[in-house]
Amino acid sequence: MKNNFSVVQVNSPFEDTAFFVRSIYKKNAFLLDCGKLGSLTNQEVLSIYDIFISHTHIDHFYGFDRILRGSLMAEKTIRIFGPPGIIKNVRGKLDSYTWNLIKSYAINFEVIELSETRLHKRAMFMAENGFEGIYSEILHDDIDLGEGFTFDFAFFKHRVTSVGYRIKEKPLISADGGLMEQSGFRPGKWVGQLKKMIEDGCSPAETLEVQTQDGTAVFSLAELEARFITKHYPQDITFITDIAPSYSNYLKAIEFAKGTKSLLIEGVFMKEDVLHAIDKQHLTLDLAKTIYSRSGAEKVRFFHFAPRYDRDRGPFLKRLYDGFDGEILEVETR
């Protein structure tokens, strides 16, 4: 099945973490982490409306200034999701500049500090008031990513909290036009109304007026759905990085990524460097492969390799997939 998400790995897998992601069903792009963003075009930067931050170590948050500078003249609100402390982190970035000339600008930054209670802290920084913070709270279920997209998250231990994300498109519904024609039904606005009624969860007993070759007729939602409608399981993409190689993280990662279409997961150290993995609080590549296998994810991309392996990249990349029988997620690399 075709992947509905297109992914750009903004940097080398040995460098800062940042993935630029689009979906064929979503107008705007989003970022998974925000390391250096030099390879993104200005147009790509302007297309970003949501940024999902795992944690704010410099190799995951350094690129925020590029977003700030590239979007300053735009009329938009950029949303940033992150772990406890992300509001302070973004405020610190904004406070490091002088903003006496921007009151007529229309750029805003909405920062949502995630909580396992699912009642999140929220801060709005608006250019029109010099990026002075306006603070409130928001329930997770009230967050609207647009186009029916939703996301879930999990907190992992990495000395600091590192957030994993799972972004899912809305369930897709298609109507079989060929079968409708064969059955004597004519196309019209009723087809769109039918799909919307199903999406909205209307009662199967509700009725809908439709056009047929013999004129107007009335059918129940249940009958029309059974005859012409196919529901497609929504695709999703899961992002897990910078987590300690602990048993609790291991089990949580398997459960969080369970059945995902596309898994982006770090694999920082080789098995023989497991002591470094424990010391630095990162996954080994073997552990990442096991999480992928045990989760039942369809496709995977490993990244965030220790720079030490970049010095001998050829042999490392050969070992990367030796004996690996899973499916690699194709991404654009820059």
C-alpha cells in the first residue's frame, strides 16, 4: 500500500535530528524535532505549522531560530508541542531578541507543554504584543491538527523527559462509483452527504434522499453504507528518539509503536558499544530493531547514529542492515 506520508530527513543520520513531513491528505507540513534546518527551502519552512519536539537538547532544538526568522513576516500561528519546560524554552528563545518593531506583524507561536494527565499547559506568544506570553490550559482531545488528523504521545526516560509522537490521519471513506452506476444510482451531492454522515457517526437508521435512474428514492444510511462504502484504516507515523535502553522504555516503545505504518526510531550505538548506550541513555541499534519487530510496525527508518561511526561509514552502513528482514521506510535524504 502506498505511504500517504512523505518524509525528508533534513540532515545526515549522524547529525542533528529533524524530519520534515507531509501527508497527501494535509495541506500543511510538520516537523519531528527541530535540529539544524539549513537544507530546508524558505518555502518549506513557511509550510510548517506544527513542530513536535522530543526534548530540547541542542541537536533537537537548534533550528527553532530558522523557523522564527523564516516565518516572522508570515500571517500564521505555528504550534510547538514538547515536554515539560517547553514553554520556558521557547520563551527563552523569544526573549533573547529585541521586538520593538513587530507590533504590526501577524506571526504567533502557540506552545503546548504536554502532560500525562492530558490537561496541557498552553502559552500564546503574539507579535502584536511583543511576544508577551498569554497562558492557559487545553485538554488533549481539544487540540485540532486540522483535516481530521490526531496525535498521541508517550514520555520516555532519557535523564530528561523525551517525548515520542504518533501522528495519525483521519479514517478515510470511499464510495464505489462504478458499483453505484451498475446498481442504477446517479452521482450527486448525496454521495458527499453520505460520506459525511458516516464520518460524523450518524445513526444507521437515518435516511438519505438519493438520485437513481428511476428518480428520487430514500434509503437508510445502513443500506447505503453496506452497498457502496469502504472504510480504509488510517495511516500513521511514529517517532521515537533519545530514550534510555531500559526495560521500561523498551516495553513502552513496543506498545506505543504497535501496528504503526511508519516507525522512525533512533539506533545510536552498535551492540558492542552497549556500555556507551547505557552511559549516554540511548538505544542500541539491535534494541531498536527488536522494538520494530515486536511492535508489528510495517516500515522503519533508523537514525541518530553516533558520530563515531561516521568515520568509517561504509562498514557501519553494511552492518546496519545485515540479517535485517524488515521493510525500510524510504525517505528523502539531504
